[in-house]
Amino acid sequence: MVADTSKVTRTSSVVRGKMARLLHFDSQLKGACPYLVGIDEVGRGCLAGPVVAAAVILPEIKKGSTLARSLKELDDSKQLTAVQRLRLADAIRSSASYAIDQASPEEIDTINILQASLLAMRRALLQLMQTVAIASDSTLVAIDGNKTIKEIEFRQVAVVKGDSLSASIAAASVVAKVHRDELMIKLGEDFPHYRWDSNKGYGSHVHRLAIKEHGTSIWHRKSFLHAPPEDVEQLELALDFD
């Protein structure tokens, strides 16, 4: 189901501080459910590279604790600087239960970017569930966007703009973003002319010129490149940039 966040948002708006609002939203969302898994993905609008998803279960974060202080900048990864994201990712990865997975460019070309994004999310969730001992009936999965994941046993809720509302989804957004950025920088070492170290696979001017001059790599999404330029531009505008 898609969450009606209007009531939660009004309630949380009186709580001071971004982090407090994100945590309050999660508390209201899960209610009496013991565990909340936040899921988000990054890289949907790119011309190259996989789409990457993360699933995160945050620990209890007590007001004034060391962990609360280390996560005070938590937000949608698109609203953060690279330095902030890295700092937050380190704090999340050292304190939370999490898993990261992806869908390849070939899978994106075969099943489309939406289905590939959901596939990456499903893989991340199932990988996380292999490492934590929690029952499906005590777990709520909160997914950024307006779609849920098919063929999983967990209760789910889709949260539109969840990465700016939920601490758990924001944490997943940050972890996925840092992981994918590092992956694209590494992949770019073999293809320096595309400048993935700076554009991370998005369709920057330099990236597009390099494709014209050098052709494509094994990491390019052929279905994106074969679309008319105006269609790709509309796709990029329609998707949230990471």
C-alpha cells in the first residue's frame, strides 16, 4: 500500500530538528511493529552503471547519544554534500543492520528501469533478512516511492518522497548513494574518457561527448542510449536525481 503521510507529517512538524522529525515519522509509521526496514535505490536516471538499492534497519537512537549526534545531518542523500554523505554512511554502516544489492545494465535493458529498481530493492531486502533474525510478522518494510515489491512475505508500505520523511529510508538512500558513487569511480578507472569519477554515469555533457567519440562500454544502458534524446531528457526529469 502507499502510505497516507499527511497525518504523520502534521504531527512530526511540531518536533524541532530534522533528525527528530525523521525519527518521529518512523515511530508513527511503524506503530507497534518492532522492526522497520527502510529501502531506497539510486542511479535510475543514469546512462551507465547498475541501479543500486540498500535496505537498512536503524538501531534505537536515543536523544543526545553519540549515535544521535553522528546522524544529526541525516537527510535525503540528494540534499547532502559528498562529504556529509560519506560521514553519515560511515556512522550508519557501523551501527545499523544493512544490505546493498543491485540490478545490472543488462537487466535494466531487459525488464526496464522501474522493474530493475524493484528487483534491486528485493535483492537488498532478502540479503538483509539472511543476516538478521527477525520474523516477517514483526517487520514493516518502508519503500521510497509509490511502488511495493512483489513476492515477498513482509508487510510493506510505499512512502512518496520517503527519503525526506523517514530516517530509515534516508539512511538507505545515503548508504546506497555512497556505495554506487564509489563503484562508479572504480569502474571509471578502466574507462577514464567517460569521467564517471565526476558524473557517476549520469548524462553530463562530457559523458555524452565521450559516447559519441568512443562509443559505449559494457556498463552502458543500451535502452537509454537508443532512445531519442528528448525521451532520455524526459526520463531524467521524471526521476529523482541521486
